[in-house]
Amino acid sequence: MSAPFVHDLIPGRHPAASVPKLGVGLQYNPALIGWFPFLEQPLDVLEVLFDGVMGPLDGPGLMWPGKTNVLDAVAARFPLIGHSNYGGDFGFSPVMSTAAARRHVPLAKRYAVPWVSNHCFYGEESWSDVWSSPLQFSQAEVIRVAERARVLQDLYGVPLAHENAAYYRSCPGSAMPEEEFLAQVVELAGTWLHLDLHNLYTNAANFGARGYSVERFLATIPLERVIVIHMAGGRWFDAFYHDLHDTRVPEPLWELLENVLARASPGAVILEYEAQELVEDGQRLDREATTDAILSDLERARSLWDLAYGPRSRSTTRFELR
Ligand SMILES: [Fe+2]
């Protein structure tokens, strides 16, 4: 714990967020770019991974030159939201030196995103096994992480939401469940939550026998602070269920989404796919079948959104029925 941070933290000081009700969209994932017909879809929103477009920290430009035109084209077509995976947000180097502060903040401003979400990992400078290495869920880390979150949210100037993780082991020194950790961080920092339902599903599949509970998670986090929801798929192998994003959304997640939409009020539901050919019943689908599967999942998500919030509540339907 870093003492100078503590006196700055004033619990309950939540900025009033203006989170637009956008609707249902896709993550603009590099695995799909170039072949998936994004521009032909009635997407309410597109989630951009800042890590994939940012230029080198020691380079002259904010973005890779080749990515600029591509992103400008989709920005002209869809509302964009931002997501930061490898920003070093919660690592141990000074916040102002991180990719989040030096690249993701200006990217968020360039595209005027209404919010940014980040993944709760330490980052590339502290622990190389980024994806399966959760934060240490401890009281000391609540304070350290909340301070960094508050600084980053101030830099962004829009709500910053933290995504719950899928993981395959816990961090040594953890002393509380992830849901309690996240609830305390957002309370201290005045930040927000990005709820990944497939990450909950993954952790329940792997650790349910050891007491992990989706119901307890959802009963513990402040659902009113959830501003975006992720849906994805995965597969079993080597005795673990893996968060691979290479299948359709599993059936139980749809019921969970309906339940959460009735209890929370997110600005978007984002479907995540990270494969050029999805897997179904152990077989790889071809591109055409993969496209159909994604479009079918999108339609299902839109119907649940409309069930919860009405047929005119998405960015693509708000005006057309008048
Ligand atoms: Fe996610």
C-alpha cells in the first residue's frame, strides 16, 4: 500500500455519469477485421480495443498508420466505445508512464467515446501471464488499484469501468472474493463496472465446486454501476473450461443476460468473438457459418435488450419507428 494515496480517497464520491443507452454491438476484434461484414450490420455500437491500434510508446504517432483509416471508417458508421487490455492500468509503474495514460487516453478523446473499460490485470511489466493472472484481491490492493483507477478516470474525462476477469488460479495473498474487491474499488474510486458474463460462467465452471457463485457475485457488486456487459463463448479442454471466445454464446448465458438486464441499466451489450472460424460440436465452422452464428447471437441479444428496455431503446431503432 502506498501511504500518500490514502488521504485522497473519499468513499462515496461518485461522479454523475452520463452513460448513453446505445444498445447491442460487437467488439471490433482483430480476428474479425478484414472479413466480417461489420459495415453492413445494424450495430448499435462497436467496441474498439485500444491496444490493437495504438502506436509504439516511443514512436511518433498515436496510432499505427494503417489502422487510422480503418478506425476512422467505422467511427463514421457506428458509435464507438473503448476498451483497454494491455494499458498497464493496474501495474506498478507510474500511472503517467503507462500505455493507458499515454496512448489510450488520447485515443478515447480522439474518438469521443462515452466511456472506457479496462481489464483487471497487472499488465505486461509486472506479470507476463497476463490473461490468467487476476489481481491480488486484498485490502491493500483495493486502495492502490482504486487510486490508479481514479487518476485514469480523471484523465479520460469519461466513466472508466473495470472488467471482471476469467482466471484459472488465484493471486497469492488474495483475501476476499473478486466481487467484494470490485465493489470496494468502485466505491473508493468513483469508477464503474464492466460485467463480463462469460467470465463469470468460466469461473463458475472451473471453481463452482470450490464455492464460486455467480449469484453471490451479482448480489455483491453494485449492479447500478454496470455500464457495459460482455457476452462470449468458450470450450472445455484439459479439465478446464477456457474463455476462448471461439464459440457461440453458451445457452445458459442468455438466461443470465435476461436476468441482469432486468436488474441493471447498462449502456451496451457487446458480443466478443476472437476466431476466424468458430467451433461447434468440436468442428470448425467455415467463414459463412461463422458469420451466420455471430449474426444469430446478435439478433438474440437485441431481442433480449428490446424485451428489457423497449423496441426504441437502441441507437439504431431510437428514431426509425417515429
Ligand atoms: Fe470480456
